[in-house]
Amino acid sequence: MDAAASNRPVGVLLCLVIALSGVVFTDAELRRFPHPSKDDGSLSLLVVGDWGRNGEYNQSQVAVQMGIIGEKLEVDFVISTGDNFYDRGLKGTDDPAFEESFSKIYTAPSLQKEWYSVLGNHDYRGDVEAQLSPILRKLDNRWICLRSFIVDTEIVEFFFVDTTPIVDKYFIDPEDEVYDWKGVLPRRNYISNLLKELDSAIKDSNAKWKIVVGHHTLKSAGSHGDTQELLHHLLPILEENKVDFYVNGHDHCLQHISSISSPLQYFTSGGGSKAWKGEINWMDPKELKFYYDGQGFMSLQITHSQANFTFFDIFGNLLHQWTSTKPLLHSVI
Ligand SMILES: *[C@@H]1O[C@H](CO)[C@@H](O)[C@H](O)[C@H]1NC(C)=O
Ligand SMILES: *[C@@H]1O[C@H](CO)[C@@H](O)[C@H](O)[C@H]1NC(C)=O
């Protein structure tokens, strides 16, 4: 037996010990969910945000249209951009809001797919661990909610980012709200680790399309406007790594903003329930391609060469469509 072979069991044991201790490696990378695209290599999905209100404020009407459009497009999964349960997240894993605002609302057969979800600021006002708990998957196996994670469909890699901890005001001026920061403190470490992990995950990605999803706006003409902390911390990572799209909720509207300085496109799908805020800060039409103050949702159909974003209202009317294209050329090996 040579030396290397005799050392092997020790090496394996060492790896096992490190893996079990879970400190060094498991926290260092974003969890990754492989999700195959269709046989023809395309992918279809719906995006909805800011929704959980027991069906009220047209939540149920949005859900019905999602079911109809979802069937037409044969959607592979649904993305939730956060603020999943109003007004203060879930109280626990046994909170009836989970059924009443989710399971019993999005009942259409086409929506019985994975729901990849991030947390919004309202979710942080409840029991965050409960909303992230795998126990909810036993109640409804569609529910996949984590703070930050990756969905890898090969042609597209989706990077889900927990944006609430990055926003100062919830810490500095929470008003009368109590936020559940368990697992987030010390905040500075949390943010810097998150940004580092995100940056390296995007750099490692070979996907044709790269899409970042978060709850908060980067840019918005809605009442919340731009999120300065994200412009400062997140946008440089997106631009440097040539991310194609940023998708968010938070402003209760449907919106498409184009950037003048880069190819990055911004899509807000936050019309899952309460809307009609009536506060719009009109921007340069070269940037603001579309704004709808009411309820609705967005679809995305994507192939190697094309990404189609479409916005729908509660009647299923097509409000706005945007197509981005990429050359079909394969990279030279
Ligand atoms: C529901 O949608 C209709 C049609 O857009 C709108 O007129 C109505 O105000 C909405 N209701 C609420 C509570 O937002
Ligand atoms: C995108 O939309 C255009 C125009 O509606 C359509 O011709 C094309 O087939 C669509 N592509 C995908 C991938 O859905």
C-alpha cells in the first residue's frame, strides 16, 4: 500500500467531520435548486408579489388569471417576490394564513408547481423561522421559501436575494413595528457575506441568462421609489457580472424600467393584492417603459435566444410585453 492510499481513509474522515460540523462549508454557499427546463429547452413561469390577504383586494382575481395564463403557457414554476403574508408575516407554522392566503387561493391545476419565494419586509414582522420552515412544505409541497438561494434551470440561473436586512430604515426607524432579526445579526456580517456569496455565485454561473430576484426595488417610479442601499450595494454586482434582469415586488404595481447606462432591465411584479396607491413619480420615458398602478402579475417565457416578459391585469388583458434577445452563437471551445 502506498502512502497516499493509506492516508485516504483519514482524509475522508476529516472531510466528514468538517461537513458534519457544518460551519466551514455549508454556510459559505447559497443553496441551489436544480429545476429542469422543458424538453425543447424553454422555460415558462409566472411572477407575483405582495399578495397574502385572504383573497381580498383582488388577490383571488389575480390568482384565477394566473391559473388561466399559467395553463396557456404551461408554466414550470412560480416566483413570489415577497410580502407573502400581510400584515405581519406568519405567526407560526400553524398560522391559518398559510392556507387562507396561499393554499386555498392559488388552486388552479397549472399553479401546482414549485413556488420559489423570498421574504419581504412584512414577512420579517412575523415569525421568520416559521415562514422558512420545511414544516410548511408538508402542508403544501409547492412552498419553497428561503432567505437567499439559487434556482438553476440551465438556460437561466435565478439568484434570489434577501433584501430586507440591507435596508437601513427597518433597523434605524422601525416605527411601531418589531422585526424578527434572528439569524440576521450581526447585520454587517450578514450583508457582507450575502453580497460576497452572491457575487461569487454569479461569477461562477455559465447560464445564458442571469436573473436576480429580490423583494425591494432597485429602481421604481412607485411610492417607495428607488432603494438607495440596493443601488449602492447590489447594483454594482449586477452590472459587473452582466446580470440581464432584476425582478422585484415591494411597490404594489406592475412596472418595467430600462437602464440607459447598461442592458439591465428592471421588472416590478408587486400587484398580487392591495394596489391603486395613486402615487407615481414619472420618470424619463426612455427609462420608464411601463407602469400600471393596479393588480396583476407577470409571465416570463425564455429560450436560449429570447426572453419575453408580459404583464397581465386581473381580467387577463395583456398590458405590456418586452422581448430581449441574445445571439444564438455558442461560445468557442
Ligand atoms: C379590483 O380590480 C378592479 C379592476 O381593476 C378595480 O376597479 C377595483 O378597484 C379593485 N379592487 C380593489 C379593492 O383594489
Ligand atoms: C416572444 O414574443 C414574440 C412576440 O410576441 C414571439 O414571436 C416569440 O415566439 C416569443 N418567444 C418566446 C420564447 O416565447
